[in-house]
Amino acid sequence: MDAINNKTVNERTLRQMEFKFQKLNLALEKIDESEFGNCRRCGNAIQEGRLMLIPENTLCIHCAS
Ligand SMILES: [Zn+2]
């Protein structure tokens, strides 16, 4: 029973990791584009700390809030 529970937890974690990985890949694709690091709505630079925390972010802290 424990083994089944562990398997369920592992699969859920794996799916979450895959989802995160896809979003990171999207962010990586944008690095090649000139607008990476700039807010998609207002065009201002997104704070570096914010990008590090959420690399797939496309809005600055003002537009996201
Ligand atoms: Zn903005």
C-alpha cells in the first residue's frame, strides 16, 4: 500500500516538474527574442529578481499586481 501511495506522489511530482519544465522552456525560447526581460504590457524592464524567481514571467511587478 505504501508503495502505491509513493508511486502516486512521485507521479504527481513528476507532472508538476514537467509543467514547470515546459514553462521554463518557453522562457528560454524568449531569451532569443529582444523583448525578453521586458514587460509584455508596458514594455518596461522586469526586475531581475522577479525574473530569477519566475523566469516565465512576462509582466512587470506593476502590471502583474
Ligand atoms: Zn508592465
